[in-house]
Amino acid sequence: MDFLKKNYEKIVLVIVLLGLVAALVLLVIIIPQKQSHLEELRNGLLNPHVNPLPALDMTIENAALQRVQAPVQLDFTTQHKLFNPVLWLMRSDGRLLKIDSDSKIGPGALVITAIHPLYLRVVYGEPTADGYLIHVYDEAASRPYDREKNTIVTAGSPNDIFNVKGITGPPDNPPRIELEFKDSQEALTITPDKPFERVNGYTADLKYGPDDSVGPWTEQRVGSRLRLEGSDYIIFAINDNSVVVSSRDNNKKTPIPFSPTTEPH
């Protein structure tokens, strides 16, 4: 006790000094931790973490782009009835005909009942004093007097129709004559028993479904005239599966497909 009483102040001073030392040690440890925490807060505020944006959903925009690339085609002529009311016609027999398509009257209502080929034939005739007689039959010629011609060919001498390429065989009856058309340079060969033949055009048989009093027309050629519903038309083209009819008023061309099973409208 005497020691405590004599050294009380010293003991208190030592305790205080120890406390100060401990406080200093704690400050050395705590201050860096606080600084690190403050730095983290600072970095978090100045450089916050940003999550990447999700992928854009362009479904609606892509659909709109597709619609723009393939716009809707509005039909205001054939099936649209707001500005084009349906026309009704009374036929000569008293029937009412509803005109709701181009195939009810006019060229669109024509029906092809048959198509016939027209041939170009080159036939060996006989030897003559001047050469060899050749018959040329062109069924597709527009003028009747051009559909049959006779010409004389001689070796090495052209004429109005052919260039003669070669004649082989005995002079009185050559088995082989090689020719070339002067206008088209098409080569052909004929013999006494084998003529040259190819399709050179067509004729068509037509009927008009809406009115039995009009037509029918048989063996119509390119250039033939038709009169339908008070308007004039000409046959513009014929091939093995269709006929094209042209209006003389506005040159509008209407193709008519051919099917052997087609029934009249």
C-alpha cells in the first residue's frame, strides 16, 4: 500500500501513456481501413458499375421493313366494286348477264375450240430442160396466191427463193437436192420421196360464249378481224397453245389460252 501511495501518480501516468500508445496503434490500423473504405465509396460514386443493355427487340421494326419491301397491291379495277359497280347486260334472248370479270364479255370471253398447224413444204417435182422443178407450199402465207409457188433450180445457180448448195445423183432424177432459203439462210434437203416440212404458223377456231349469234369463226389467221359487243378486234398472234387478240380502238392485247377441255363461259 505504501508503494501505491508513494507511486500513485506514476502509475496513473504509465496507464495513461499505455492508453495513448494503444490509441496510436489503433489509429495506425484503423486510419488505412477507413481510407480504403472511403476510396471504395468514392470510386463507386465516380465510376459506378453499369450493366450492359439487353439486346434490342427489333421484331416490330423488321416486320414493318418487310411490309415496305413487299407492299400490298390494291386492286381498284377488277374485283373492287366501290368505284366500279357491277355491270349487268341484257342479252338478245332476254337473259341478264352479270359482268363481274373481263372473261364475261369481249375478247376475254372468247373460247378456242381448235388450233391447226400451217405447214411449209418443199417438194421435189421433176427434172426439166432447165433444171429441176420444186414445189413450195406455204400454208401460212397471208395472201392466198403466195401459198403455192413453183420454181426451177439448177446446180450452182440461185433463184428467187433458194440458194442451191448441191445436187447429187443422175441428171435425169437426182436423189438429193441441198438448198438454202435466201431470206432466212435455213438449210434443207429434199429427195423425190422425202420432202421438207415444218410448222410455219397456225389457224384457230373460236367461239363467243356470251352470245351464240356471234361467230363461230373457223380457221382464223393472224390479222383476221372479229367484232365483239360493237367493237372491232384483230388476231395479233397464234401459237400452239394460245391466241392473242388486239383491240383496234386502243391496241390492248388479250391473251386467250387454249385447252382442248375448255368449256364456253
